[in-house]
Amino acid sequence: MRIARFTTGSEPRYAKVEGAPGEEELLVLTGDPLYVPGEPTGERVPLSAEGLRLLAPIIPRSKAVCMGRNYAEHAKELGNVGKSGDLPLLFLKPNTAVIGPDDPIVLPHYSEDVQHEAELAVVIGRLIKDVSPEGALAAIYGYTCANDVTARDTQKAENQWFRGKAFDTSLPLGPWIETDLDTGDLEIEARVNGERRQFGNTHDMIWDAAQVVAMVSEVVTLLPGDVILTGTPAGVSTMRHGDRVEIEIEGIGVLSNPVVRR
């Protein structure tokens, strides 16, 4: 089941997404199905309807936790070691970093090398702490596409990653949440202006999605609506003003955002 969050100019609403690519319709729900059972209202809205805008499918109520260096080839391209025995690298992004489909990624004024990172994002469905991978899997509500936008020059220049990772618009999410998905073998891709830059598969993760969630739960309590990013494959590259970046994950869809410098 695909769950979208959208607006037609009023308050955000939620809907099931039905239909083939290019022919999707939104079956509007009575509430947010992550927290309360959402019943169909009977209203159907074509995704192509004038004035309809998809929003980020989730705004983390508490936190977005990101795992770094979870694809060995990406770790190598940045000069880092990516071995299964290494302690996983974790960091936070605030919910103010989140934007949705077609919202602009605004390049921070202090960086000249802002890069895309295509990632599978996990949406947590219930409170968990210190769970096993099996317990983590049972607590996952669904999955969406993410772009872990990174000011690479700033990240490399500082010991803390706050300025390099946490700035506004640095966490595009979307286009919707897919609740029924086996994430063991999914193609993941990033394109800039239609040109492929990143291409990988989730089977290349050092730690799979359930293991990532379990590791994070050792550190913090995870709440419904928290988002966890699972790492990016090799091929990250610099984005420039006027670019359009697309993140596509098999079984989910395409997240597309323009890039601007103000």
C-alpha cells in the first residue's frame, strides 16, 4: 500500500495511491494512517489534478537518524573504510531539513560542494527500544525515497557534521510511503538532469534495513514517525543551481527536486 500526504491549497491530507505510473489516483483518507486507522472518504483525486501538490509523506515527530558508510563502495570513494566489522556511523538531521517532492533544495551559502545521496528511508510505526532485527522489522511502518543532501566541503572541514548535514532542505523525502516492500534486493539510483550519477542495490548494504533500525534502537528510543536513512551507494556528485535531482528506488517511485542557490 502506498500512502501519500498532499494538499490542494488547504490543510495537508492523506491518501492511498492507486494506479499505474503516470495514471495514479489518490483515494483520500479520513486521517493520518500512521497514528489512527484511516478510512476512505470516497473522494478520488487524480495525481495530475490542477493545484494538487504532494508533500513530504512524513515529518518526523522526533528525529531523523542517518547511517553513514553502509555501502562499501561509497565509503571507499570518500576515502573511508567500509568493513562489516566497523562500528556503524550514525548522525541526526532535524525535521526542519525535510522537504517534499518538487520543493527546492536550497544550497547553503557557506558551501561550494553540495552533493546528493540517494537513500532508502525507513519510517517507524511504533515505539521501540533495544530491539532485535526481527523486532525492528515488525516495527517498520514503511519505506520512502530520501536524498541525504550533504555540504561535502563543510563536512570534511569540520569534526562535527551539523553544518554539513543538518541545514534546511537537506532531507527531501517522497513521493510516498510504501508499506509492503521487501527491501533485500532493490535498485537505487540518483539522476541529475536525467543523467545517472548513482546506481546500486540494497543487497550491497553492509547492514540491512532491519539491522540498521535495531542498531539505532540501541542508542535512542524510536517513536512512531521517526525516519531512519540507511546509507547511499557510490557515485555521489556535486549539484548546481538549476539542476534537477531525481532519486528512484525500485518498488517505491521517484523523488524529484530542483536545486537553487539564493
